[in-house]
Amino acid sequence: MSQVIIYSILGVLLFGIGLFGLIAAAHILRKILAMNISGIGVFMILVANAVGPDGTTDPIPHAMVLTGIVVAIAGTALALYLSCQINLDEDKQVEEESS
């Protein structure tokens, strides 16, 4: 088995685990983590298949993955911030109802 096939299978497996976690998890932080795991799977598939027609490495998919990692970090930071705000709003509503 070649490395391309192994990394592609692992990427598909990671994507599947992340998709299952996104569907099955009830807590928002677990959903964010599952989204990141599925993103890592997609990045692995892109890097594993980044071989040109003559067997050399194609730099375009690597640049796309690097850009995708930066976007994923920004998206994760935004999702964590929004989940904190939702949690604070829920706490305020509970506090107002108990008063």
C-alpha cells in the first residue's frame, strides 16, 4: 500500500469521525471540536493527493491547505467567542427568571 492511499484513507476516516461527532454531539464545544477534526481530514486528503502528473509535488494544494488552516483557526476562534456569548446570555436569562 502506498503512502498516498494510507493518508487518503486516514483523511476519510478523520472526516467521518468529525461528521459523526457533529451530528451526534449535543454540546456546542464538542460540535466545534468535531468540525475541526473533519477539517483536518479534508486537509490530509488534499495533501496526500498533491502529486503532479510526473510524480513531483504540486505546491498549489499545499498552499490551499496552509490558507485553510489559517481560516480554520479564525473560524474556530469566532465559534468559541459566539458560544461564550450564548452561554453568558443564557446565564443572564436564568438570573432574570429567578429574580
